[in-house]
Amino acid sequence: MKWSRISFRKRMLIIMTLSGLIELLLLVAAGFVYIKYAQEDEMGHKALGVASFLAKSPYVIEMIEHGVTGESQQRYRNLTTLIGAAFIVIGDHEGIRLVHPLDERIGKPMKGGDNDRALVNGEAYISIAKGSLGYSVRGKSAVFNEQGEIIGVVSVGYLIDRLQDRIEPFLAYLIAMALLVVAANALVSSYASRKFQRAILGFEPEEIGRLYVELDVTLETLKEGIITIDDKGKLRSINKSACQILGLVKANCIDKPLSEILPDSDLQSVLQTARTDHDINLYLNKKRLIANRSPIIVEGKVVGAVSSFRLRDDLTELTEQLAKTKEYAEMLRSQTHEHRNKLNTISGMVQMGELEAVQYLIGQETAHYQALIEFLRETIKEPLIAGMLLGKTERARELGLSLVVEEGARLEPLPSRINPEDLVTILGNLIDNAFDATRDALTKEPLLAPHRRTIEVSISDFGNEVILEVIDQGCGLPDDMSAESLVRRGVSSKDSDTRGVGLYLINELAIRYHGELEMVNNKEHGARMTVYLPKEELR
């Protein structure tokens, strides 16, 4: 069976159990070796103590000098049993056995080759050697006579085989504990692997790896820039397009606070609001962007946010065409509606034979449009804005209102830092808001005075600022809402589900150009909305 076919939980169980078993076996082996050497050292010192004591005994000295009796042999054999040793051997100065547990080996040389330190150097020491009874831990001590001469050696030993018999119970205990720990480790591993797999939504490691590669390739092939942040506001991912659009280096951005990388970004606000935004205007790293933003929600909790965006300049040509087409279509629709009424009037007058009146009406209508077009052409040098004003004028007439551009209005070609589309957005939203406010006033007062149906538009760039101003005589700003709240996205004095975007966009554009939006009520009726945009970059 291939390893990849085994479930992640079983793999975790096998790996953690085997690793735990190997670690415990190593610990058992280390414990066994430690106990073995500790036992050997303990028995060696015990044997050395007995050997040193006997070597200094007058009885042993006398026995070596005058010979060993059968009674003496038995006494040392009894002492051997009493202390639990394997043997007590006493030899003369040549290493010939005088005392030994076995009679047939008395009178023969002591074995092991470890007597020189005692018989030559007169030392007392511990050694491990193989004697006639097998491998043993020995305590050896030289025997001195009254003149200080070495006359023999005493050797007390414990067989290593017998020491291992004493160690085996400890080894069995260690193995039993190791198996118990392995079983406990298997249970913990099973629980931990189950929790871990639940945290990764039940995916297998290979599936996660494949999904990651697919996602990475997908993100890198998108033209839209993609960035994601976690719940701490740190940048978790950014694709190639985002780096190119914003002029960033991916390696220098990952796992760093977004507020440090893009100080102008407010993507962190999505973490608190959990709101999804579509097609909003942003200005980041001196780039105009169109963006979508959405929270990342796991188990009902916001764990991050993602934003996709493109350069607004990439859509500039299409936007301009759409804006011009929309304004042109709106103007044609208004003119069609108005001209239908005029044609009906002309038709009736022709049938009545009022030809001079027909000629006068046609001339008046032609003069009106010609005068308006000439006025806008001479005063407004940006065609996009002039076309928008012409369309809004016709829209006002259709609504029974009057849009008047101030006679002293003037707008020269804009500096490169100011995008004409942004001015269309600002001025168009201001005029639309004025239409709404005036129509609300008409709802409350159907016989509204003619001068209150007029919306005045003023445009000027005489100084260091472009000033856009719209004045209406409608219902004015709401008393229960502050200016700060009116410019928030989604906040409106009307239906908040479909409104609350115009003033937000106007304010955002004003801030982007380091300008200002001013909103005040007129003394009697309506409101005055003014936007100041510096012509040059403020430093």
C-alpha cells in the first residue's frame, strides 16, 4: 500500500507511535546500561571493601605465612556465601591459590591476569576479568607482612552473569512502562490527529499541497491585483499583478503589517465591519484603483480580508466613452421628451395657421440651445465636463427644474494631476443631490416658487484651486445628522440601502487631491456644497 493512500490520521498515528516507541527504546537501553554499570560499580566497591578488610586481617597474614588448614578453607567458603559473593580467593606472593571455593583448584595459579597491580605494586583495586568461574567483578588487595613485604593477594568477586540476573527485573519493569507509554502516546496521537485534520477541513496533505499550487498559479495568472490580510492586519499573500500595480516587492511584504506597507489602505476596516464592498475608488501608492473587498469568515468569525483591484487608468478610455455615451443618451432622451412636446405645439399651431408664431418658437428654441452650447464651449475647456453640464441641464428641464451655470464660470484645461473623470464624478453627484433635495421640497410644497426650482452651478479656477459649487433651494441638510456622518459610506438621509454613496465618493476624491468638501445650509432654504481642489501637489 502506498503511503499517500493512507489517511492523514493513520499516518499521524503511525509516525507518532513509532517515534515514541523508538525514543522509549533508546531510554530503556540507556537505563539498562546505566543500571548495569551502577550494579557492577556497587558490587566492585563491595568486593574491594571485603578484600581490603581480609588483606589486613592478622589471621589471613598468619595463614599465608604458615599454611592453610581445612577448617580455614571452610570458614572462607562460609564467608563467601554470607556476603553473597561468587568467590573469595587468597593467593601467595606468586599468585598460587591457597584458598578457593573448589578443592581441585587449590594450589593452581590464579587466572585473569590482573594480579600484577597487587603482587608487584601493592595496590588495592577493582577489575573485571575472566577467571576459572567465568567473568566477574573483582576487588583485589595486596597482603603485607609485618616488615611491609608483599606476601600475597586477596580477591573477592561477583560473577557478571549473576549481576544480570539481578538486573533483569528492572529491565522487565522498564519494558512494561515503555509499552504503557506507547499505548498512551497512541491515544494522544489519535486525538491530536483528529483535531488537526478537523482544523484543516478534513483535507489530506496531498490535497492541501495541490490546492495551494492551483491557487498560487491562479492568482499569478490574474490581471487583477489580489492581497489578503489576517485578523492582525498582517499581509498574508500578494500576487504578481498586485506587486506590479503598487510597485511592491513580494519578499519585502509578506507577514508585515499592511499599515506599514500601504499606509493609505483601510482594508483593516473590513475586519471590524465584515462588509463586502464592490467597485470602490481607492488611491494607493499614487495609483487610482477600482477595488472589491470582502471579509474572510471561518465558523462565523472574521479571520482576515481580501481585496482585488485594477488600475483605474486601464479602464479610463472605456470609462470616458461610457460617461460620454451615458450623458449623450440622457441628453437625447431629455431632448426627445421636450421636443415631442414642442413638435406637438408646432403641429397644432400649423394647423391653426399661426405660421409666424411657429417661426418665432423655432427660432427661440434654436437660439436657446445655441447660446448654451456656445457659453459652455467658451467657459468650460474640458469637453467631458461641458458635455455633462449640457446633459444635466436637459435633465433639469425634464424634471421641471432649472440648472443655471454662473455667468462668471471658468475652467481652463486641467493640470495633469487632476483627472477630468474625477471632476465629473464630483460635480455630477453634487448636481444629482441638488435635484433630489429640490424634488423633496416640491413634494412637501407642490406650489414651490420658481426661484426655488433653480440649481446654480459655479466653476472657477482663477487662483490656486479649482472650486466647484452647487447651490439649491431645496430641503437643506438634515438637522439630526452631522457633516462627518453624511460623508460615510452607506450613510444617507434617505434610503440607506440604495443611497449613501455620492457624498462618500465626493469626500474621498477631495481628500485624495488634498482638497476639502464644505457643506452649509443657506440662510432661508436649501444648501451650498463646495469642493476645493488644489491645482498643485501639496508638500
